[in-house]
Amino acid sequence: MNVESKRIKHSFIVGIKLLNYMDQGQIQQVQKKEEAGTHALADAYISQMSPFELSAYRIAKGHLGTSFNLKKSNGFLKWISKK
């Protein structure tokens, strides 16, 4: 392989890596926007809970810790479907 071929191959590889990096950046931006929207919905859901539901939510969150996911809970999904 001559020097010019190596230079072209290197430029091509750098270009592909740059495109992949840009795609990852764009994906992360979209994910952040979606996450912000989901957080707003979760906050709205929590704010409309009855005292009993709020107590159950706090107990579930305390007992389950990081394995508790409000966005996957039956109550949240049912609430979303009614909106």
C-alpha cells in the first residue's frame, strides 16, 4: 500500500468515526429531551396522587430502592393511557 492509499484510508476512517460521534451526540440530545418530558409527566402524576397513593408510592420506593421504576408502574401507565 502506498502512502497516498494509506492517507485516503486514514481520512475515510476518521470521517466515519466523526459521523458516528455526531450520531451519538444527536441520540443523546434526543434521549435527554425525552427524559425531561418523562420526568415532567412523573412529577405531574405524583402531584395528583391521593394521600393513600402517595404513601404507597413512598413505601414502594423505600422498600424496592433503585429497582422501583415509577414510569413502568401500573398506576403510571394507566394514568398515561387516560391522558
